[in-house]
Amino acid sequence: MKIMVIGGGGREHAIIKKLKENPAAQEIYALPGNGGIAADATCVDIGAKDLDGIVRFAKETGIDYAVVAPDDPLVLGCVDRLEEIGVPCFGPRKNAAIIEGSKVFSKDLMKKYGIPTAAYEVFTSAEAALAYLETAPMPTVVKADGLALGKGVTVAMTREEARGAVREIMEDRKFGASGERIVIEEYLEGPEVSVLSFTDGTTLIPMISSMDHKRAGDGDTGPNTGGMGTVAPNPYYTEETAKECMERIFLPTIRAMKAEGREFRGCLYFGLMITRDGPKVIEYNCRFGDPETQVVLPLLESDLLTVMQAVTAGKLAECEVKFREAHACCVVLASAGYPGSYGKGYEITIPESVRPNVYVAGAALKDGKTVTSGGRVLGVTAVEKTLPEAVKSAYALAEQVTFENRYYRKDIGARALKALN
Ligand code: AMP
Ligand code: GLY
């Protein structure tokens, strides 16, 4: 079977490694992949947003199945385009990917169907938004409507900060057309939990919960990043909370999407906050999270390709999805300076014994060597019986992967460990 995975980060590397456990996944192509993924798949130099190039390649190569992993191609309609030429896909169509592609859409959906989330207002002009901020309670949260490389959200402690965010999004157009509308919403407090799920639009099976570490520095300080590490499961996600989420959030969401004529098939990601009034939705993503996938998939006991194909066929109800009774920790190794400016082109050394645990995000091949090419370079995941062991192992393995200017947080899992005790 010829499989194509769209994307080129640590998440895609984790998906590819898991798919390869099935002998039917003989040929895997990554578009564009990266210098580390090249060890596990054939990388093809076609960008994830180049839908014409992707369709042409699928036709020429005779691709049997496609996994569209990143938000951009999903929101642009990559799945629709591939289905037109008869390639079955894992991932939502354009009309369902909007659940991530537009914050206004997702907030309105939650309001209409009574799904718990922060109270909000939508604005189409900076003037109206700034007027509203004069009397809005602080802190508040300002969000660009469209995709913004994960940087479209500002949690503003002061009125001045909130005004600054509005101006950047709507006047300076920092995120282009994604800033034509903004959402200003109520500030929520509580631990955050990420829950990825498999859904075929009717059946939804949650994956094991996880915890991201978004800030660059230890103790959750410094600027926001794409994620510096993860642990799974998330200790704040109790059985009782899981039950409540299923009844009040997960199932109502897929039913709402179906009722709107936007059936969602693929991985639906729930960014949740466990508030004093119960769990609330912070955001939906129409895809696997990064670096959540690097701890969730290593704990998946069932065969990923089988589950994905059941999702595509609308037969998830007939499929068993099992997770190991274990804990995983992923430590991201970045280039010092990230998320600001950083150097590139440093050779990466990975001992053979550590390779199975490594998910490469930002590397290139140069003269037969693997060199750094991104801010987040790779993630190292360990799976163990307990969380303390998983954290310890992940750091022991991460220490063995070296490159110049290597930087990583020293406290991945610390908050989860504290919650456990
Ligand atoms: P994002 O960039 O969408 O991944 O999320 C940015 C982060 O902003 C989230 O992980 C939360 O920590 C925070 N956030 C988003 N919405 C709210 C809210 N309503 N209240 C408090 N924090 C929020
Ligand atoms: N880790 C959060 C995301 O993938 O958006």
C-alpha cells in the first residue's frame, strides 16, 4: 500500500513511525517531510500548502491512502481535492476544518449548541473592539479569527495590552486576512488538558489525555512557543471529568457539526480548561496536536492504520481503540533563541539506541549529515510504567542527542508530578 503523509514536523514523524508498525504500510511518502523523517519515509519536496503539487504527485504515484496532518492544507481543502481524484484520506473536509480555521465559527457553534466555553464578543472593526475594551473586565483574551501559526491569541492582563493586540491584528494586519475579524473573550482559569479524538462524524473515541508546555522557559515563563514538551496521560483529567467532557462537549460537538452539514472525519482536538464551573473548550483543532501526538501515539496499542481507515470509511464503531496502561513524556530539544531568532545548520548526533524515541521536527540533510533547520529541532519520548520514570527516562535519552546551541526545558512533567502528589 502506498501512503502519503502531508506535513513535515515531529507530529508527522510520530504518525509515520506508528503507521509503519503495520506491514501493509510498505511505501510511505512524506510531503515535504524533513531531514529526520527521511530515515523512515521517502521525502518529496512538495510543500504542505501546494495542493496542486500534492494532487499531481498522488495521481502520478498511485497513492492509495493519504493522511493530511497540518491545519493549513486541511483548512485550504486538501482532503476535498484528493477525494475528487479518488484518494481516500484521513482528515476533515474543508467545510469541517473550519472548526479550527475560524474562531468566530467555532464560538458561534458552541453558543448555538450550548457547549461550555468562555463568553465572547466578535468584532469586525478595530474601532468597535477598542470601544468595547474601555469597559471590558481584565484580564481578557484577544484572538484573531483565522489561522495565525499558533500566535493569534493574546492573554491580556491590562487594557493597554489588549488594545495593542487589537491594533496588531486589525490595523497592522500581522496575520493578514486572519485578522479581518477578532474574538474578545472571557479569561478562564484552571489547568489545561488536551484531548485528541478519533471521529468518523458519528462515533467519537477519545485518545489518552495529555498536557502541553507552551512557554519557552522553566516554570512556565517566557514567550509562547509551538510546545516545549508533553506528558500523557494528564493527571488533571480525572475519570469524572472525562465522562463530563464526553457528554457535554465531545458528543455535542460532533452532533452539532453533523447538524450543520459539516460532518467531521479525522482527528478532532479539544483544548480544554478545567475551570471551577467544570470543563470548558478553549479551542478546537481539526488535526493531531504537536507535540501532543509524540506522547499519545506511542501509547496507542491498536494499529493506527486500521483505526484511520475505519474513520475514513465511517466505521469507527466497529473498531477497537486501545491505549497502554503507561505514561509518556516528550522533551523538545530546540535551538537556543527560539521562538526568537536562532542559528541553523548545526550537525545533530543521535545514537542508534535512541533513534526509535526521536521525532524530528526541524532538520535537513546536508552532505550526508543531519543538521538543524528549525527552532524546534526534535522531540525525545520515553514510555514507562509511571510518570516519574517516564520523565527521568525522557531526560536521560534527550541528554544523548547533541547539537550546538541545544536548549530544552528542564521541568517537563513537573506540574503533572505535583498534581499527582
Ligand atoms: P493557542 O495559541 O490557541 O494554542 O492558545 C493560546 C493559549 O492561550 C491557550 O493554551 C491558553 O493557555 C490561553 N487561552 C486561550 N483562551 C483563553 C481564555 N479564554 N482564558 C484563559 N486563557 C486562554
Ligand atoms: N500543541 C497545540 C497544537 O498543536 O496546536
